[in-house]
Amino acid sequence: QVQLVQSGAEVKKPGASVKVSCKASGYTFIGYYMHWVRQAPGQGLEWMGWINPNSGGTNYAQKFQGRVSMTRDTSISTAYMELSRLRSDDTAVYYCARETTSSYMSAGLDYWGQGTLVTVSS
Amino acid sequence: EIVLTQSPGTLSLSPGERATLSCRASQSVSSTYLAWYQQKPGQAPRLLIYGASSRATGIPDRFSGSGSGTDFTLTISRLEPEDFAVYYCQQYDSSPRTFGGGTKVEI
């Protein structure tokens, strides 16, 4: 069965960087785009960007341009999201999510990781 | 950037009742690229509807989606106890792939 398993919670100081991993299993990793979505405490969902695991190509939300980097290691079916120059308002649960397709068109984010809480505090 | 506005913010209903949730876009969204998600406390979101009206795998037929252009609707025909949650719409017609602010369906 499809599973996305994320790395554990992190506590970081303002100005630091965090790298969250997302290990995929149960499907062909390079066949599906991987997205990253975050959710601040008590708030809604915020889309951060995607990576094409096959080519390594990325598309980031402009809000995060210059601070976010999404990479992958196809040998271990793992995607990564690194966010730098952390601020207190980056405190959130970060999710990876697989984008599925239907008839060769995008069909939403059908599998999600369990989430990784990143706390930014001095 | 396409802004999605969901209404109402909170919907107070009883089991067995019908729920109608709205998602309005700031500019036209291809109906091919509008999805709905359900999220329960402490859990990751779950895909309910994609392409505005297609149910995702394993989603009960009491959930239905409709709409086009700038107005989309998620309908839950008869609320079950497990349906009380927060619902989000998302457009994936253009980048950034924005989410609405959510509608909480509560008892």
C-alpha cells in the first residue's frame, strides 16, 4: 500500500534551516509529483511547491522563493524540503503529499504524509 | 494568484442533515482542476473530490461536488457522525495552487 513517512519533529532557532524528509513506498516514486503543504497552528493549508521526482524539476510558491529547496533521492524513494532563514511564523506542521493523475491529468493530492511539526523559537 | 473564499466559515448541523459548502474563486478556474479535502483534528487532509465532481477512491457517494468557473460546491447529502470535520477546496489550475480558508462542519 502507498505510504509517505515523514521525519520527526524539529525545534529550530530563528535564522536556522530545517530539512524534512518524506520516504515513499508502495508505488513508483518517480512516477508522481510530490507536493509540500504546511499548516500553522489552528490555521488553514498553505501550498509551498512541488518536485518532479523523475527530473528533479521544481515549482515553488513565490512566497517561499529563495528560502525553500525541494530535492529528492530516487535511490531511496525520498523527497526533501529544506526551508532556510526560519522565522517564528514558519512554525507549522509540514506535509508531503503525492499528486495523482487520472486520464493523464492531475487529480489532486491523494496520499499524504503524517506531517512534521517544525517549531521555530528562540 | 487565485484566491479561494470558502463559506460559511462554520456550519452547524445535525447527523442526517444535508451540508452545502461553497468555494468561490477570484478568477475562473477550470473545473478540471478543483479539489476538495476533508481534515479531522490531528490528521492529514484526505482527498474527497477532484476535477470538481469526481469522487476519489473509496469516498462514499453521499459526497458530491459541482460547479464551474468561479463557483464550486461540495454537498454532503446526509451527514454521518464521522463527517464532522474541516473541508478545504484547492485549485490546481495555476501556480500557486491555492487552498481556501476552510469550512468547519460541526454538530
